[in-house]
Amino acid sequence: MRSAVERGSQAEPPAEMLEAAQLVHAGAQILNQGDAGKALEHWAEAERIFPACAATWKFLKELKIKAGLQISKEGIKKEAWEEVIATSTRVLETDASNLEALDLRRYAWYRLGSLDHHLADTKRSLAIAPDVEKHNGLLFKLNFLPETTPESLFEEARNWDRLYAQPLAESILPHTNSRVGNRRLKVGYVSPDLYHHPIMKFLPPVFELHDRVGFEIFVYDIGTKRDSFTEYVRQSVEHFVELPADKEAIARRVRADSIDILIDLAGHSMAAEGLLAFALKPAPVQATWLGCMATTGMAAMDYFIGDANMPCPGTDHLFSEKVLRLPRVQSVYRPVGEHEVAAPPCLANGYLTFGCFNSKTKITRAMVQAWSVILHLHQGSKLLLKSWGLDNEGAQSELKAWFAEDAIGLDRILFEGHSLPSEYLGAWNKVDIALDPFPYNGGSTTLDALWMGVPVVSLTGRLGVSCAGVSLMPPLGLPVARTFEEYVSIAVLLGNKVVAAPKSRAQLRQAMQRSAVMDEAGLVRALEDGYREMWRGWCLG
């Protein structure tokens, strides 16, 4: 076979390469259909015909099968993902643009909980080949990184809009909605999360209490998970529509229903196809609220609904949307399940138990360092980390290494996986003080802790996701930290208070019940006033 130089740089690729590539592609399709053995036969033939083209792909596909087969009921085998990372890295050392290797490695990093490595490979992959869904996931996950700023997040969100949303602008049709400011408005809510999801601690009161004289409510369920919560929503609204996460299908139905105001309830945490329905501007007024405390970056999204503290004052210009600040906290909380407040566990244990029930993805190295200082200052205290997957050795390993580096004995770190909904709230009775993560504060998790009478230590910042605590804590008489030093000091202060005032847990629940965060009617009226303000703005052109 002649060399590439002999053939010339513009020559057609050899027939053997094309045939091998076709076999590799066919093998991938067969693998997706579940026949791993047949797929391997195709790749073996591709390797025989043209080894240089097929060998790498075959090996990586075999590795993907192997890693997948090692996911058991006990969880992911840490060694399997480490092998994926090592092998993919070797491939990338000789073939830096191999997207298959990059995607395998970025997925393995994510399964091991190494978000910074996962996002670094995601950016590298996007630089080689733009991909709307990868980019969409990147925008959501950037909120978890301490180095992310409102400026950098806005820039990346606008880039996503430029690449994928703005090209759809030429398909936007004129709106024929009646420009009457005080008529009954059709309001549509779009969500993929209408099942037992944290957002269901916020949405039911809104659907129940909307003024049916002034507003006709439509809910568009674009998710794939449905349960008793889904049925509850279905019974609470006038129009409940199940749709695929397909931008064209969603936009067509919204226009057919003549929606006046369309509300996004997930932002970049939903599938890109769902969010891109808003790029087609099926409703004259569109807003994002509640699901993702960050700008969408979309020129077609008119409003971001927040409150006095979220987004962080001074960052409004870093939102593509106009920020509408409600005159109260921007959501309302309804606990799921009934559990009584218990006495602080330190009274029986003889030591303090700190706790964080947030996703491991939210736990950064800097956060662990702060928690380690707190544990050193409270001799004998323990830390309970509880969330999906944290009963798995693979998910625990990085956290254990960090605490060991900070000279915290691993007997002081307790791990638990998820609980059944009926048991989850009761698990807070094991905790004396909750430690909120940073930069991505807890949302429903923080409210769950407060409802169970557990004081929360929270650190605020400039990102929207860092502003949950500053809206929730002060009305309940709890301080909010603005530096890591203050965070540690507040934890020490609350630790001393819990021991000295054991009745404070019951008092904290009472304060919750009196606060705006449980004023369901007040939130709905404020929201409806906001909708009217948005609508009058459109009517006036």
C-alpha cells in the first residue's frame, strides 16, 4: 500500500479504511441494540481489514462493554472506571482528537465523582466537535465548580445560545395573542421533573392556589418518569399535557393552546431539546423560574424570576433575561412526609453530629477543608454524609482521601445512601447541625433540615446557586457566612447553642411555619402579580 505522501494529501482514503469504518459503525449500532457478541464480530473483521483504523475503536468498545457489565446491584466497581480512565488516556496520548476516548473518560470521571476532570474533558470534547446536549450539561454542571463566576457562566451560556438557540430564531412566527392587559391569561409550565423530585416540594401549592378567574393553567410534562406526584399534578390543573422532549412538538402544542406566558422550570438541567422549544418563542412572554438558579443565556427568554437576594444584587447584567425580583422569597416549601422534631442527638450521643445530605457533586475540596477545621474544633464530633450513591465505596474514596489529608480520622466520617421518601426526613434526627455546601447551596435539602429543626450553616456568594441560604436563614434568626472563616465560626457558635438550648429545634420549626417560605397563598399572589407585570409589558410593546 502506498504511503499518504505518495498518494498526495488530497487523495481519497483507501477502500479498506472505508470498509472498516462501515463495519465499526455497524458494530456500534448492534451494540446499542444489546448484542455485544455480534458487535465484537464486526469490530474484529474491521481490524482484520484495516488494523490502523479499527483497533483503537474495537478496544475502546470492548472496554465500554466490560465497564458496563461490572455495574452490579452493589454499585459501580471503582476499578472498572479507573481502567476506563487509564486506557482512554493512553489512546489520547497518541490520538488527541479521539472523541470516543474522550467521551469514555469524561463519563468515567463523572461516575467516580471527579467533576472538575469530567468538565475539563467535556470542554475538550466540545472544542473538537460542538454538541448541544454536552454543552447543555456543561452549563448546568459549571454551577458546582468554585472557580465559576457569574461572568464566566454568562459568557458560556451566551455561547450556547449563539451556537444552538439563535439559529432557530428565523423559525419564530408572529404572535396573535390579544393585547388586553387585564384579561384571563393562559400560563403554561414546562418541566421534565413532575415526579418524586425535589421540585415537587415547591410546585404543588402553586398549581393548587392559582386564581382560576384570572389565569388558565397548562402543565406540559416533557419527562419520562411518572408516579403518584405526577397524578397529583394532573388532578390539580385544568390542562395536563404529556409531550416528548422535542422542541418542535412542544412549540407546536404551546402555540395551538395560545399560551400567553410560558414558564421554564428546569433551565439547563433539562434535556436541550426541551429548552430549545423556548428558542422557537411559541409564547409571546417567556420566563425561567425555580428549577435552575442561573441564566439560560437565551435571547428568546424574556425574564428570570428571583427575589431580593437571588440573583446576587449587582449581577443582573450577567443574565440574558430581565430579572424580575419578587417582593418576598421566590419559592414556597411544602415538606413531603410527616416527621416530628426530635431532641438534638448530641444529648444522647455525648458528641455533636454535623451532617450534609446534598449530592456528592456539590462537595468540593475547599468544602471538605472547612468541614475538617470544624471537626478539629469540636473534638469527638462526627460528620454524616448522606445522599444517592454515598453507600458505595467508589463514591466515598475521594472524600475519604481528602479528610485523611486534613488529619481527620475516618471513624469520624459516616456515610449513608438514599432513604425511602417515608424515611428521609426522619434521618435528620441523627444530625445536630447541617453544613450547607458551596458554591452550590442546598435548596430543598436545606429546607428539609430547617423543617426538622436542624440549624444550617450556609455560605453565600455571587452565583445564583450560592444565594439560597441568604434568602432563607435571616428570617429564621440564623446568620449567613460570607467567607469560609465566618462559615467555621458560625458552625462553632451553633454547636455551642445546640448543647445549651435543646428546645431550639422546636422553635426553629415554628419560625419556619411563620415565615414567608411557607406562606403558600402569598407566594402565588406575588407570582401572579409578576405575571401581570410581564404581560402588561408585552401589551405595551
